[in-house]
Amino acid sequence: MDLEEAIRNRRSHRLFKNAPVEREKIDAILDAAHWAPSPANTQPWEFIVIRRRDARRRLFEFSEEAKRSGRIEVRGFSYVRPLPETVAEPSSEESERLALQHYSLSFLKNVPVIIAIVGLPLTSVRSASYQETRDSYKYSCGAVIQNILLTAESLGLGSLWFTLFDQKPVRQFLRIGNSKHLVAMVLVGYAAISPPSPGRLPLKEKITWID
Ligand SMILES: Cc1cc2nc3c(=O)[nH]c(=O)nc-3n(C[C@H](O)[C@H](O)[C@H](O)COP(=O)(O)O)c2cc1C
């Protein structure tokens, strides 16, 4: 698969087949992740690969609990299932609360592989380009995650960049120390459906040319 095809065809998947992912594919994904760029090649990341069923179930339970208690927000996410009429107004707070109720997190139980992306803030280097100099590890982890998503796509796998979780219990469960930051979890598995493309805003609205 060429790069352009992988970039365009990649979708966020929230429904996975009940099939394991081959170890070689997971290794290839982690290798691609590790080749991401970082400031001064600091490589401010670590990975936790979660495959055990009971561990995935715990992650699901933590997220469900956070969803019920309103500790996570839903802004900016797209949904597999159309939302009922009552949540048609996307900008109001009430509609966001309702939308969250309709957002199923079952994929956390069903997906065969979850890769936790752990950022290492202490290895961030100072850079004049970043207002918050300590933030540079986050940008590196973003590059890591995009490598994972595109490699998964090229290997015939579906993936999801997942952030809608409650940091505290998940960090405790994964034994992530205070000096580290759980940036995201990336779900990887064989996709059960081909989700429609949510599309993008017109590109020309996003570009300023200085000719
Ligand atoms: C920083 C970031 C966080 C995201 N977190 C979640 C999430 O927690 N749950 C989810 O279902 N999708 C999440 N997504 C996926 C987006 O909803 C998705 O990329 C977007 O709707 C565009 O759809 P596409 O990926 O299929 O092109 C996240 C994406 C990014 C970049």
C-alpha cells in the first residue's frame, strides 16, 4: 500500500472482529512507532502493550465509570451510530452530555491489542518554538501515534487514537509513575466494518499562501 493510500483510507475504528493480531504485525507497528522524529532525538516515549482480556476489561470499566460520572468530555469526536434527535444540537453542553451517554466504549473490551503511549516529559528538550518547552514530548508522541495508525492501515488492520479515559485509575492500573504521562491509548485490531469517511473541511479554508 502506498503512503497516500494509507493516509486517505485510514479511519478511526470503533468496531473490531474477534480475531487476534499476529505478533509480527504488532512488532512491525512498534518498530514504526519508534522511528518517529523527536527533538534532538530524545525519543521521549515508552509503550505498554495490553493484550490480556481481563486487563482490557478493566480499562473498559474505568472508562465507563468516568463516562457515567462525567469526568471525561466528548467534544470533537465523531460517532459510529447516528445520534438521536435529542442530541442534534452539537454545540450545547446538554447535547454533549447526551452524546457521551450514547458513545459506546465496548471496543475497549473487544479490541485484541491496546498500546498505551507513555510520554517522558523529563526528556523534553527546550526549544524556542514551543511556548511550553516541557510540551515537546507530546508532539513527539503525536508523531509516534500517526506512525502506528498508518502502519496498522498498511498491514490491513484498523486502529483508534483513544484519549477518552480517566488518567488516574488507568495510570495506577498500568503502573505509570508520576514522572511519566499517559498520552493516549491506541487500539489495534481487525476492523469489523468500514466506517464512512467523516470528510474534512475544504482545504482552501485552512491555507494561507504567502507568495
Ligand atoms: C488527539 C486525538 C484524540 C482522539 N481521541 C478519541 C477518543 O478518545 N475516542 C474516539 O472515539 N476517537 C478519538 N479520536 C479519533 C477522532 O475522533 C477521529 O480521528 C476524527 O473523528 C476523524 O475521523 P477519522 O480518524 O476516521 O478520519 C481522537 C483523535 C485524536 C487526534
